[in-house]
Amino acid sequence: MIRKPIPQSWRVGLGVASFLLLIGAYSYLSHRQLEENPDDRSIPSWSRLWSDGVVRVFTPNEHTGEVWIWQDFQATFRERLLAGMLVGVGVSLLVGLLMGCYDPLEAFFLPPLAFLAKIPPVAMLAVFFVLVGSGFEMYVTMIAFGIVPVLAQSIYHAAKDDVPDELLHKAYTLGASQMESIYNVIYKQTLPRIIDGVRLQVGPAMVYLIAAEWIAADVGFGYHLRLQSRLLDMSVVYVYLIVLGAVGFFLDFVLTRLRLWLCPWYGH
Amino acid sequence: MKLGIVKFAACTFALALGGCTADTSKEALPVFSLAWSEYPSWSVFGVAHEKNLIDGAAGKLGPVEEKWGVDIELKELDYDTCLTMYGSSTCDAVCITNIDALNPALGRKSVAILPTSTSVGADACIVAGIENVEQLRNHKVYGLSKSVSEYCFVRNLEKLGEKESDHQFTNRDPGAAAQALQTKTDDVQAIMVWNPFVLQTLRTRKDTKVLFDSSTIPGEIIDMVVVAQQSLEKPGGEAFAKAIIDTFYQLNALLADPATGEATLVALGAKFSHLGAEDMRQVVQQTRFYKNPDEALALLKGTGLKQIMKLVLDFCTSHQIVPSAPTIGYGSGADAQLRFDPTWIEAVKNKS
């Protein structure tokens, strides 16, 4: 039946089962491939995945003492993604809130944002190279440019539609200035929606960043994924993909927690 | 609603049936796939499809395919994707360089059946405002790392008596590197790229020049067609090898013929960065074709190839491009992970 609840034990069991199914499917594919050709490196066995992938990725380089994945992690997440998201979210917040508050700004910003949101930033890679080169600024621009049109619009909608006029009138009656109303009423009322909007943009931001690193980088996840898949080092590729997934999952979790912590009144 | 679904299913079924009967009326030939990417001596196969020598779609035949009784399926992909596809056994043959062929050979026994061209200036280090190789030490050189570009760079440094550790080869997609130099962004002053980016950059930015290129190491970077040993052993596998070779030489004959040469050259250049006839003449100078069986046989049977492959192998192991060195063999009898075998070129030569 539609929406009929199931016991918690079932819920956990089914979740685990789907993961086991994934692992089983991989084992089968790998086994079949290796049966056909024992030297195949495209779907390595679990032991190869461990020795050629995990161990090599996490072991410090003999000469330099550097750990691949740590370097890539620093570059991709701690520097590029963080900076890009900060710029993107900052701009979206400012533009989105103001658009939700003032009609002239709404009329001015909405058409270009609606239009730009329809151009995939990945398709514009060449334009970014020309405009901002291919260094650190390029990654930040790429991410910011990719998420601002969507995020600013969702913040604008939240600010405009989710805050009842009565609340604003009440604030005015209590003597709030415009800035106070924006911060204490509109911003706080829409904060959970903003955090959710940001959470949903982490995925696209990673798409843009990996695409940019694929083309122009000498360190980072996109760079290593491209290099290793060209060298047919699929063990390393799979390990990188798993780490990417794990980091994305973690960011999602953190932002959900943040929302629950900052806006307990909003509910789940 | 239900009736609609039934009707739809019936139509689909009828269509499928029609398709099947149409197929079985002709004798179904074994299908073999060749993955190729845009490069002068590999676009030959794309042009051969355009000129109706072969038909690149599975299930359709051109005259060359009918002659050898095999169905060639062409798959045009990005170069990197070709490598991954061949390595994961999703195609039978691939257009690849001798340097990049080592890695897939570790996992899939491979046979180089046809050298198509060699780089004689098609890979170049282009600089702006740098006079000599000593000055180059102070600049990052952008190019695709662990690739033909890096090989050519390192070999040239060796020839110039430079230490590799004094130079900074930095990874960047060749297209992006060329664009950065052309548009004067981010302080890119030296790049190591291949054609069409070499020609393009030299033309777009007048103050750039070639510091060194692959003309110092002719015959070392070999573009070729590699077929998996397993595919060759399948029924029709050898016919596939011969059909590929025959196609290549027939198109080369079109190129050499004064009546059709110009048009064929332009067709080759059409997808290769929209170069005209004049530019393409320069390109094929820098990417010297092994245009007939004799030139290919001279390479495959000569002693120079072994020395070259030893150089390549040393480079690839010392630069961690391959986790271990594949065994390399020469001639039809050799048992090796990567084998250079002139058997099918000879067969094609003797038959035509």
C-alpha cells in the first residue's frame, strides 16, 4: 500500500541489503572479467583494489613523502570547493534576499539569472579559460557562476513567498527598521530554506569543479581521475570515486545537522 | 488505454521482425570495432567511411569490407576514451601511439598491425619571450603529463644535455595550455603540445616560436593501430586486420593521386581543427605517414624499432607511466604482451 510504514529493523535491513547487492554485483563483474582475462585491470578484484588502489593512494611517496589523496583533497575540497562555495553562497544570499525584498532589484536581476541558470557551466569552460585564465580564480568563478543563478533564485523565492506580510507588519509595528526586518524576520525565517538550497548545490558544484580540474589542473581529484583512467589504473579510480562519494555524503550530513541545530523550529 | 499499449507492442514487434528478416537476407559477417580519435593518420578511417571505402556502421558494408569478408565498426571517441575503452576490452582495435600502447598491453595481449605515421615536428615546445633552453628552466612548461608530450620534452632535454630535474613540466590539457598561451593568460609562457595546437598557436600569436620539437627524434613517436590478440584469434579477426590495412593504403593512394589528393587532404583536415589544404600539407609533413606497405615493413622489420621501444620502455618505467614493463616482441612468432607483427601488411601487399 502507498505510504504504509515498515518497522525500523526492516528499514535498516533493506538499506544494508541494497549495499550488499552493489558489492555483490561488483564482485560478480570483476570475477567474470578476470575469468576471461586474468590480466585485466579494468574491474580489479577486491584484493587488487586494496593493494593497487587503497594502499597506493594512502601511502606516502618514497621520494617526497607526499600522500596523493591528501594533496588532492586539500586542493579540491579545502581550497577550490570551499572558496567557490563561499563566494557563490555569499553572492546568492545578498542578491536573493534583496530581490525578495525590493521589486526593482527583482525586476533587474531575475531575467538574467533565469536565463543564465539554463546554460550548463561545463559547456562554458572555454569561456572561463579566456576570461579568468586557468588558475585558482577559474575554479572559484566556475563554481560560483554555476551555483549563483539557481541558489539566488531559490533564496529569492523563499524570501518573497515564505515570509507572510503579517510578520513584516508586526515587526514594523514594533518599530523595526528595514535592515532589522530583513535580518530578524526575512533572513531568519528563510534560513532553513537557504541551508537546504546550499546543500542541494554541493553536488552541482562538485560536478563543475571536477570538470574544470579534468582539463586544467596538476593536482586535485579531477586531474587524478583523468590521469589514472588514461593509464588504466582503475583500482585508483574506484578508490577516488568512493572517497568523492563519502565526502559528498559527509557534507550533506553536516549541512542537515547545521539546519537542525540553527532552526530547530523548522522540523525535519 | 490498454488497447493503445497492445497496438504499440504489436507495431514494435512487427518492426523488429521486419528488421530481422532484412538482416538475415544478407549473410551476417563478423563485426569488429576500431576506436579512433581525430589525428591526421587516424582520421583516414573516418574519411574512408565518408568516401565509401568502408561503412563504419555495424551491419553495413563498403567495398573493402566485402572484399575481406568482415564488418568494420568505427567508433570515434576522444583519445583518452579510446585508451580506456581498449583497455577495458570494449573494442577490438584502437588507434594509439607506441608510448600509450604499453599500459593496455599489460592487461590485454596486443598486436601492433599497422604503423600509420610518426611525429616529425607535430609535437613541439612553443615559447613566448624565451630565447633558449637555459631560460626555459625558470618557466613552467604546460602539457599533458605522462603522455607523448612529456616523452618528447624529456628526450629533447636529453639531446640538449639538460637535466630533467632543472625543468618543470606541469600538467595541463593541451587544448587549454594552447589557449592560455594564445590569450596571454596566467603567465603561461611555454607549452608542450601536439598538432593542431602547434600550428594554431604559432599562427594566432606571432611572438611565439618553437624551441624544440619532435623532428629531433623522428621515428620514436609512432602512431599505429593495435588489435587485441584475442580478437585476431576470433573467426574473421585476421580478415579484420587486413581490411584495416587495406583501407589505410587505399586512402593513401587517393592522397597520392593528383586527381583526388587535394580533396582527400581537405577531408582529412576538415575535422582536424578545420585546417585548409595548405595547412594540412604542413601537418602531414610533421606527421609523416607510412604511406605504403614498404615504408611500414622497413620500420617493422628494421633494427631501429627495437632500440626505440627500449627507449620508450625505459622512459615509461622511470616515469611511473607503467606499473611494470610489458614484454615486447617482434614478428609473428613472438610471444609477448605487445607484439609488432608485419604479417598482415605483407598479406595485403601480396594480394593487391
